[in-house]
Amino acid sequence: MTAGNSLAGNGRVLVTGADGLVGRRLCEQIAATGRPLRASVRSLKSGASPPASDVVATGPVGPDTDWTRALEGVDAVVHLAARVHMLRDPAPDPLAEYRRVNTEGTLRLAREAAKAGVRRLVFASTVKVNGEATADRPFREDDPPSPRDPYAISKWEAEQALAARSGDAPQIVVLRPPLVYGPGVRGNFRRLLKAVDRGFPLPLGRATALRSLLYLDNLAHALATCLDHPRAAGGTYLVSDGEDVSSAELVRRLGRALDRPPRLLPVPVWLVSALAALAGRGEDARRLLSPLQVDSRRIREELGWAPPFTLDQGIDETARWFLGTKK
């Protein structure tokens, strides 16, 4: 499945974290346009080479990363490399470790990009900067930030550090995506795929809180749009598929895509939460049961962006990939 491209520029693009889920897809989209592309990864021995002919290894991202080779001749950067959110973090001081990679590492990249003459840096942040759950309306970009965990705090601090450089090159654009799904997805989404495919009964029949999702190809398309759009400079954007669904409805749509009857049990939400907490899976349950919606009107109105794929198209493609992994 491919999207119509929005890569209007022709200068070389550097994608960091290019061997990750989003990085690989973005590299595929950029490479398909013929635009010069460089992919940076932590190590060339990772075994998951990104789809780019020009790949450089920069080592771990942090305050001392040497970006010289990666940034040479680069016009714009999409910064995806990060220490990602972990439910059971093994680090003795998780916040310090997140800050080292996500905050200090991002600021180091911005400084080195300025020295290299990079025009624009697109930073992939997270909706968790806004908070963990919505109340009476979807999150908006101008809502007071409310990061709760070390991952979100480090991303918000990175946004602030980049904003403090607003008068300096490169131009900064920030995207805050919600849950990203698509071929290769892991975590709760993949667990739901497995459960529906195997016919497991799920206690989500009363999980009616709405949540925003973002299909992998839609995120890649949004990132590509932000690379060159003149109005994007200095902007912060929430982005989603544009159709919010409850966990119960998501299970139904996964069942349709997998050609399996969804088995939803009408268990009260409070009971599911309580049982999950007792089993040490409280955060997993919260992600399925609490509302988390984003208002993506700003990126649509300012940049004219619209998701190339619907939620159902994204689910179908993800289900097709999942079924293919079973062969």
C-alpha cells in the first residue's frame, strides 16, 4: 500500500532511527520519490537494514553523538531515533536515561544540524506530552502540557529545548502522534490481533471510551509533508487517522479484517481495571479502557494534510501482514 507523496523538495533527507517501524516506512516513501536519502542507525550489525542505499551508523543517541558524517550535505532531518516507552523499565534511573537520549540527544542533533547548514528538523514527539487521557474533549496543540511518565517528560523537555532555539537554524517542526499501528506493530495492538485471531474471549464489551489511532503510512505521509511545507516551520501538530474508535469497536474491526468472529464479554470497565491491576497489567488496561483523543484540525488546515488511508484500510493492511507472519 502506498500513498501519494508530498515530498516537494529535492534536498537530501536524513532519517534517524531508520531501522525502526516508522523509520523504515518513511525511508520507503522517500526512496520511492527519487529524492536523495540518508538513513542513520545505531549499528550496521542490527540485522534490520533500512531501505536506503546510503546508511550510516552513528552509535547510541546521546549528548556526545557524532553526527558529522550523517549530516554532511543534508537539507532536512526527520528525527525518529529515541529511547521508547517501556512498561517495565530496567534502568535504575529511567528519567535520567530518557533525558540522556531523548532530550540531550535531540538537542545535540539540533546543534550539529545548525553547524551543517540543515534547513529543517522534524521531531517525532508523542501525544503523551499532552497527557495520558482526555476528559471532555480531544487534546489540542495549545493545551497545557501534562507529561506523566519519564518517556513523555523527556520528549516534552526536548520540545522545549528545540523551541528555545527558535531563532536559530534549523527550522523546527514537532509531530505528536498517538498509538501507531501497521505492519510490524508490537505491544497491545499485536496482542489484540493474536487474541482475536485465536478466538480468545476479551472482557472489552463495555470498553466504549474513544481513542485516536494513527496508521503507519499516514504518519510517514505527515512527516514527509512537514519536511518542506513552508507553513510548517515552527509548528507543533497532533495527527491521527481522523476516526476515533473504542477498544470494543477496534476488536470488532479486527475480527472483520481477520475473518474471525470477535468474542467480546460485557465486563464492567472498573472490574477489568481492578483485575488487571492485581495482575500487574494496570497500564496495559488503562491504554485499552481510557479515552485518548486528539484534534488534528491544525495540520489539516495549516498544511492541507489529510490521511491518505482510512482507519479500515490501515486495519486491513495490518491484518494482512499479521496473517502472513503465520505462514
